[in-house]
Amino acid sequence: MLQTLLSLDPASRSFQWFQTVFPTEDSGSVAERVLRSAQLDVTYSNKTAKALITRQKAPCECGDVMDHAMYTRNVQRNINGHIDSALSAALEWSRHLAVQRRVYRYHRHFVQVVNAQSDPFLPEHWLFKEPTHMYNLPLLLEQYPNARIVWTHRNILDMATCNVGRAVDKRLALSALRSGPDNAGVALNTRKHTINAETRFVDVYFEDLQSDPIAVIRTIYAKFHKTVSPAHEKAMRKWLKKNMRKPKEHGLSVKDCGYASIQQLNEDYSEYLQWFPRCKTTPKHVEL
């Protein structure tokens, strides 16, 4: 939701799915032709056609660009555990620092290509979203030294049950959860050593976003000395009226997430919780 609300600002730009598949000057018209075919072709259901149209119009995550280099979680999720030796070697190769740096360099070049092919309007800012950015912050900031970071936070048990509950491959989700504290540590360490970090990072809590999303967007903009335009606010209210809903309950326990107890979960994320104590899980939270 946060990415969508931020992307509704007319002064911003985000990657769109067809743009990442057809990175050409004609990508927009290619997308329109595909969508028209989807609407007319009897082999497509109305639901499928609507899904294609929605995906074309919605902002997509950077993973759709970074997958060009076989780097992000999408590749590992799609193969769903069926890894042959060649693919396994490729994935291992992608984890090396030099390769990761090359991936982020490619990311910046892709942005430059999109800017070069755009109409005379250039956005005031680009909006990037990808979970792997947080534990690759040093590499991201190498390519975008003026980047400003919106870091979202959630109660760690809610985060864990949501990630495991939504996962197609539970093993990958549990493995990612176990590496979460180390990944958060990398992000925290980068934040500690980033010049003027207090003006470049803004923290957003999931509960606040659910209770008053527009107030959260205003807070983000104020932090970066910007204001929400009337057109942006109108677009956000329209989207929220149509799409706002309560988060899905997955009905999972702390043990379903690979932890013996709440205490163990909190201990694993102890460094993170020192910075963001609102995310700590308590027995009272579990009862709720």
C-alpha cells in the first residue's frame, strides 16, 4: 500500500511491469496492444484480462529489473526448490559482492534508459521498492548517493507470520526469516555510518499506515521538506476508498515460524528492537 500511495504523486515515477519486459521507446504501445488482445481474446477470462490491466498500471518492485541479472528472491521462488547444478552455480555466482555491485550498476543504467526514452516530463524523483535493498544499502547508496530511505517497520511476529503465510515455498520463507536479523544488522550499520542519516531516513510503522495512511504520507514528505500536492491527495483518497482493507490474518503461531518461543524471536532481533522497540512481541500481543 505504501508504495502505491507514494507512486500516485504526479511528480514521481516508478517502474511498471511492461516497461521492465519491453524496455523500448514503444513499450507503452506494446503494452496497450497486449492488453487489448487480452480483453478481446476468448482464451483469456475477464478476470485474467483485468489482472493484466491492473499489473500494467500498478508500480512494480525493482525485483522485476534486478531479475534480469538473476539476483532477487523472485528467481529462487520461481524455481521452487528445483535447482539443477548449472542454475545452482549461477545463483551462487550472483551472491558475490562484485556481482551484486554490477547488479546495482545495471539498475541505475536501466533508470537512465527509461529517462532517455520518456516524454519531455522527467520526474522530480524516482520511487524504488525492493526488500533486498535494505540489506544492500551500501550498494544502493553507491549508485544513488542522494537517495532518501523510507524504512517500514512492523511487529516482528506479525511480520514473520505474514511472510510465512503468504509464501509459496515455506522452506524459503523460513530460511529468509532466519537471515532477517543479520540483514537488519547490515541496514542498521549502514544507517549508523551514513552522513546526515537523521535527514535521509524516515521510519514508518505498519500500524500507523493502517490507521491513517495519508497522515503517514504527509509525515514522509515533511521529513524531506516536501508537501503533498492536492492532486496527489485526491488520487490517494480515491485509491483508498476503493482498495483499503484490513490485513489478512494467517492464523500462524510463533512455532509455525520456526521459533520455540516469543522470547527466542525477540532475542534473535534484539539489536533491531533496541532501535525500534515498538516492534517487540509480547504475550499480550499474541493474545490479541
